[in-house]
Amino acid sequence: MSSPKAAAKAAPKAARKPAPAISAEPSKSEKAAFLKAMMEGIKPGSLAAQKSAAKKEPGARLLGKVPKTKASPAPKAAAAKPARTSAKKAEGAPKVEILRKISGAAGVARTPESERAFALAKELEAALADGKLDLIQPPAMQALMGALCKVYSANEDSGNRYPILAGRAAVTGTDVMIVCGALLKAVDLQVFELGMWQSWAGR
Amino acid sequence: MAEQFVSKASEFKDGDRQIIRLGEQEIGIFKHEGKFYAYSNFCLHQGGPACEGLTIAGVKEHLREDKTSAGLYFDEASMHFVCPWHGYEYDMFTGEQVADRKLKLKKYEIVQKGDEVYVVA
């Protein structure tokens, strides 16, 4: 007598179908069908043809543009024609794949004031290179430096923060120390006061 | 060598770059001051994406007569691009590595036909 539990276990086993045997080699008919498909290439109107067309024309929807080829009752002739036309199209089609587009910083439009500032900076740098240190007279330098301090500070306060120099190589460390020291002296500030303010203000 | 369509010229603004794949090659195409330059995107150092890094004017140094330094400056006449992996710096006009001009990135010719840009590869 078998128990009900054993019967329940045995039932699904009996209901299971034997797994299909995996043959190591395809049959002759399968091989012939595969070879035939390889020789024929992509059949017009098939899903493969639609996918191929969609790749060539990314804008075209999958079921929209299928290469139009006449269906012929003779399979060999029909397969040969579309293969040649698709090969011709592939020759003319771009093979380039765009991986990335990187926008340049030059895309930012410069205001006329910025252009004038660039021109002045260039002129000053050129004069310095030629050894002309007095291109800008002291009152003009003072006015320019004062205006630059105010504009940069106002931008910083309003949240429009950006590095004050274009890069580390733009000026030397000595230049920076000389100018910072002169600015602090001009407004009667000591270096420790700057340090205190920076620590209080979290700058 | 065949011309391969890349893009519309109007899609390239000055300073823009495009990285394209052409077969097994990756090419970086630059537009700088109205001219196109194209180089292999594989850095000569360790194969990094050479054309995808910073573009920066060449840094030069003013020297006084006694050969002491009068400061560094950006030379806007020369433009470099820098591989983002280890900082190999290349001349945008020639593809030469700036520190050793014997090393050169492979250069590709760019042909512009009307509003269309082609790379010759």
C-alpha cells in the first residue's frame, strides 16, 4: 500500500514529459536549410530586412521602410537581386558612427564689454612682455583694480561663483601674494583678520 | 581611402568636437577657428581617449635677456588638447606630442563639401 503522500509525489513525475534529447549535430535537412538561408541572404519583407533598413535609416520605423524588391516565384533569382542592391546601398551609406559630441566653451557668446576686457588684458600682457610697465598709469590701475574687486565680490555674494583666474599658469604665486598683500594693506587689514573672517564666514 | 560622411558643418560650432567610430578606428574631429582637424582618439601613451580631454592654449614663458623668467602666459596662437588619462598634450594643428615632437597622432584628412563634412579614411 502506498501512502497518499507518496502517490502525490509520484503523480507529477508521471505527468512530466521526457526532455527532448539534445543531438550533437543538426540533421541533414536542418543543415541544408541553414546553408540555403546563408546563400539567400536577407529575404525581402522579413524581420531581418526591416531591421537592416532601420539601421541604415535610424529615423525610419521598424515596419515603415522596408527595401522594396519584387517577390519572385523563383527563390534563387529573387534572393540574388536584393543582395546586390543592398550591397550597392551599403557602399554609399555612411559607415561613421558618432560616439560623442563635445561642445566647446567657445559656444558662450561674449558680450562687447567682455571683448573689450579681453582686448585690454591682451594689450597689457603684450606690453609687459616688451618691458613696458607703465602702460597703465597708477590712477587708472587703481580705478580698474577697485572695479574688478567690487564686481567679483558682488558676483560671489549673489551666488555666481567662478574661479578668479583662468588656470594656475595664468599668474605666478608671487604675483598673487604681492597683489593680495597690497590689497589688504590698502584697506588696512592684517593677514590674521583675513584668516579670522574666512574661518567665521566658512569661506 | 574613401570619404565617409560625418556630419553637417552647421552642426559644428567653433570649439566643438565629435568622436566617431569608423570600423575599428576611433577618430576625434575638432573645429578650431573655422578649420577642421581629425586625429586618432587613441593616445600614444597608453591608449586613452586622447581627443576627449581639455583643450587649452599653449603655455609659454617670457624670458628676459639674461634668460630669467618674466612669467608664464597663454599663447593663443597655439592650441593643445590633453589626454584625460595621464595628461599627454598634443598640438591641435599637427597632432604632435608637445613634449616630444617625434611622437605624432595619426592624422585624418577632413573634406568639406558645402554643408557636409567628410573624413577620409
